Amino acid sequence: MPELEFTPREELSDYEWDSERKDWNRPDLDRETLKRLSERNTLDGLVRIGFFVSILAACALATIQVSRYSLWLAIPILYLYYFFYGFWVAIAHELQHKTVFARSFDWFSEIIFFFIQVLIWNSPRYARISHRLHHRHTMVRGIDPETEWPEVITSKWLRKHLLKRLLRFAVVGAVYDLFDVVKVHIARSLGRKDRMMRDHCSDKDIAVIRIESLAILLIHVTIAGLAIWFRRWEPIAFVTLAWQIGTPFEDMWHTTEHIGRLYNVKDQRLCTRSIRVSPFIKLIFWGLDDHVDHHCFPVVPSRNLPELHGILSKDLAEPKNMVGCWQEMFAIAREKDNNPTHEYVPVTL
């Protein structure tokens, strides 16, 4: 990878976030093109979700069938199931934006969104408020709840961040994470508030989050309880622990979106990173690869983001593949070890 060039933060004063104006610099796009690209397609959404569910179901059935002959041979197939399971978050992400189905199907979108949020252990209301803040205040310290990392990303922190995800592959880390997420939902169901809930959630939001968190706990406890009662391992393997083991696979792509980018700036090209993926990953990643484009124009459904990227590409950095993104993140972290105020600027300003 070419040597990265860094810029002292004080030389980027024109791009500092303005807490009063709260506006974003973004590439020009004419109104008619944006309107066309923002059109939703219910059939497309149904087909893509159906395709994804079919893959998961095939992996689950194959795991069960092979396990009747050998549990050891079933493990690789089970991990293939986990690999795909982590990509539920990509579908959930677009459902948060309500761009998967036509507006007349918003009620159906909410049902699917709740179902997926149960599978990935998160309150739908909490997720939606968090993500709305993330888009309005991307990488703004103290406000964006989805990028609450250290302000200075050191190589030590990045190694630990990566190690935590790798440990979840080995189940041990997944079990620890499961206990952690259960504690979070118990706290939410009891009305205990984290920073985001205190600062940005109304009393009605808190009440809904409490009910949803309690419902998620009861659903998962029921599934695990029935599995133990009937002495079946499948519900625990396919549902209870699936998110904790599966998400690190998807996260190897997903976590590249913002780590190492600039805090407190008003240009999405500086605080967000796109990633180049294979055609198959693109199929199940639901537009998260064209992430800068998505942040610039979040009303555009994922199916139209490749076309949008073609229009905006001259103003954006060339996306790297997953290995290249991680190399870039570590190169930025190593620079931060010695020069915390130096920033990597990925585009010509």
C-alpha cells in the first residue's frame, strides 16, 4: 500500500464541524437525478430478503443433516451459517432508513425490522434513534453514539478492537458478549439510561425501548429454555448465539466505515470510508460498501447506490478492499501513536 500522507489538524480549520449550523458539505447532485435514484422497489426488496433467508435456511438444514452423521463435519457448515447470519445487520440498516419497500408497505417494513432486531439483539426504537443521530452528527464527539471510540485511535487500541472480534469466532468471546448484551437489555428494561437515552430520547421513546428490550429478553429466554427442555442444540446454535458468533465475519467489512477517519468535521468524505467488495459480498452487504455515497444521500436505496457512486466517484476517494482498508486503519493508528493531531485526508480538498 502506498505511504499515506498526513496533515496537521490545524490546517483543516475550514472543515471543522459547526455545532450551530449543523450542515454538511456534499457533492452536487441535481434534484431530478436524486428523485429518480430515491425510488423504492418493493419487489426488489422482497426478492433480496427472500434470497438471503434461503441461503440461511439451506445452511441450517445442511448443518442438521450432516450433524446426524458427524458433529465435527457439521461445524464448518454451521460456521458458514454464522458467516451469513452476521449480514442481517446490513438488511436491518436499510430497513432503518425505510428505503427497502414502497411507502405503502411501511407497516410491513416495520414488522420485518422488528423481527431482525430481535435476531441481532437490539431494540428497534433504540437502533433507529441511534442511527438517526449517527447520520445527522457523523463522528461528532459526544453526540454520535455509533462511533464512541477513543478520539485518538492508537495501534494498541486497534489491535484490541480486532482481537475482541476474533475471540468471538472461538465461541468463548461470543458467550462473554452474550452475557454483556443480556445485561444491557435487563438495564434498559428496568429503565436505566445510557448517555444517548438521557440526551436524545423522549419519555415515550424510553417506554418503548423498555418494552422492546423486555420482549427481546423474553423471546430469547423462551427459545433457549425450550431448547434445554427438549434437549435440542439447534435453537441455541441457530438463534441464541448466532449473532454473537456471526457478526465478527460481517464486521471485518462493516467496522472499516469510520475508524481512523476524522472526528468533528463537516465533510462525509473525511469522516466516512467506502470499501470495495466482491460481487457476492455486494449482494448481501446491501449498499454498506458505498458508504460515503450513502452518508451523502441516505434517501437513496442500496440497489441504486452503484449508480450514485458512478455519478459521484470523481469527487470521492477510490475505495480499497477489506485488506487495504485495514492496512490503512493500522497505518493511521501508527501515525497517531507518535503524532496524535495528524490526520489522514483521503481526498483532495
